[in-house]
Amino acid sequence: MENEKIKEKVKNNVKEDIAINFFIKESTEKSKETIYETIKKVIITFFTIVLGTGLVFATSQDVYEKVFKKPVQTTRSEIQKELTEISEEDKSKINISEEEAKEIAIILLDKLNYSDSIEIKTIKFKKFIEDPDTIYYQINTSEEYERGIEILVNATNKQVEMFTDWDFKNTQYSSDNIKEEEAIQIAKEIITTYLNANLEGYEIKEIQKYESSFNNGKRHNWYIEFCKNCGGIKNENESIALFFFVLNKQIIINDFRILHDNMFKDSEIIISKEKAIQIAKNKEAEFSNIPIKNISVETKIKNVNSKIYELENNIEVYEILESDNEITVTRKENQYYKNEKLRRKVWKVTIEHEEINQETKSAESITEYIRKYYDKVYYIDTETGEIIGGEDNFATGKYAKELLKRQIGEEKYNKILEKYSRKIDVLYVED
């Protein structure tokens, strides 16, 4: 009886307002005392965390820590360095020698019916912003930029994961005109035969036919991208993309790219769409009192980022720079925030406000202006209900020029326009 009272108390306290999925599996092996102790442990943890932070997140019998951690302040150069430079830690992941990588590239070229006379001219390490945790051997048949053939071999799993024939991109040819169904079948054949990849669990994200004419010829190129289906959501970072055409019934590959998502941590969808909307509305009400015109919601897989954190803490991350030929609104060099490398399923909640009279707008800083007047996007974790990031659309520069005019004064603003006879540039550097 006491157990049932405790269970009922948990149910009453832990409803949709707190992101908890609590249950105890019935088991003949688990004694009543053990179940009782487990329930007590969850209740104690619940009240400890709720009283301390206002939130607790649990799945099954496990209570886990928050997804969003306080980001670390850093600089643009440090972020760029981490994303592009090869560290000693990166090198420790290498599982293949340069010679082995070269041999793998040559085998692919042979499969694709390239001439034996093609030589490997350069080979070096490479990593990409889209997947900074993966190290590649970048192999080129030409020392000139965007010439010859470029192949990237994953230095850990020994697979060819990127290929580009730059010369074909710059060659005029008249290709066969095939239907979409045939193009899809060819794409699947390329992936299984040449890439040795598995399409199980993948779906087509995009399919495009590109046509271009020259002299008496006509190109019919196909771009097809497959993405992994993660519980009904397409993960664009776990994808295979191809750009190819058919020439005299022979398949010619211009490009292919395989991306692995090392950052995605799968999760359940516990928070309802309605609850996610309410969480976003509550947060937006802390920033702006302008009436909301529209709210749209969709499920996505997104990176944890510091966008909403910066607004919550009123961090001024932008500055105005003036040079001889332009005025620019840019992010400050030392105002970048590094988050945990993590992607999660989110409710992407987009909030659009009613238009208001420009003359009524006032703000002391760019951040305040964004908080009060910008439409925003919130990433609500589908499992915990946390706001783990978002967007403010500042990159569009929609209001940046107006704000710039307010900051420097209308008279100076007009003189600059007159002096340069051009629009003021707005530069925005993404996180």
C-alpha cells in the first residue's frame, strides 16, 4: 500500500510540466523491497534536482544530466583552428598508412575505368567543418587547384568517402537523357558497387536533374542525396550524395560524398509538439512583448548551440567596424561560445512577430535589438524539453542596416552612403 501511495505521488508531481518518463518494469526477479528503494531513489533525486534547478530529466529508471551545458567562451580563431587543424589527438585515430590510402584510391580509379596512366601527385591530411572529428587522406592527381581528380580516404575506417573529377566539371559533353526512376536505380548501384556502402535505413532527401546546353550538345546531370532515417527524421549529417550522368550508356561519376554523424545522440520524443510550442513562447515572452503572428513547428536533428544562451544572458557579441570603403556589423573576435559536440532530435519552433512601426523601436545594443524585435527559432529537445539552441536570422541582415543607422546616426549614415555610392555591407560570421 505504501508503495502505491509513493507511485501516485510521483505521478501527480511528474506530469507534462517536468520532462520525466518514469516507470518501473515489472519483474519476477525484483523484490518489493528493491522496487521500493528504486522509487524512493527517484523521488529523492526528483525533489533534490527540482528544488535546486527547476528541472529533472529521466528515462526509465535512470536520472541523467542536462543536455545543454554552459558553453565555454572562446575566440573565432580558436574555433577555426579546432575545426580545421590536425591535432595530435586527431592523429591518434589514424588507422591506415599513406601508402595504404594511396592503394585504396588507385583501386577506386580502376573500378571507375580511369586510365592506368593517371598519377597521384599529392597526398595530405584533411578534415572538414561538417565533420571535424573525421580525418581524411586527401589524394589529388593534379597540383593545380580544382583540377584533376580528388579522393578522400577515411583514415580510420579505410573507406573512400569523397570523390570529385574536376576535369569532367569543366568538360563539354552530350550525355544520355534518362528518367528519374532509372537515375535512382543507377544511384543505388553506384553506392553498393563502387562505394561499398549500405543504404539500409536511408531515404531520398533530394533528387535534382540539372540540364545545360552548349553548341550542339546538352548535359543531363543528376544529383541524388540519401539521408539516414532516425525515427522519422532525416539526418542530413548521416548521408550519401551523388552527382553523375550517363554517357553512351556508361555511368560517369562527377562527385560523391559520404558523411558520418559522430555527434548525433539518439533520443525519444517525449515532449509533445504543444508543450514545445509553449516552452518556446514562454522564453520568447522573456525577450519580446510584440504580438506573435505565426508559429510553425517541425522535428529536426540539430547541433547544440549558444544562440539562445547569448540572448538570455544579454551578451553583446556584435560590433560595428568601419574601414575606408565599408561599414560592417560583425561578431566580435573573442565572443564565440563553444558547446559540447552534440546533435539531438529537436522540435524546431519558429516564432514570427507582427510588424510594428519602425519609429517605435528602441535598443541600446545589437543584442537587445535582436531580443526585442527579431523573429526567432528555438530548438526544444524532444526528450527533455530543454532549449538547446536556436536561430535569430541575423545573417539575413534584415534589420542590421536599420540598427547601424540608429547606432551611428542618420546624418553619418547618409554621408557614408553618399561617399561610397553603395549599400552598406553587413557581414555575419556563423557560430
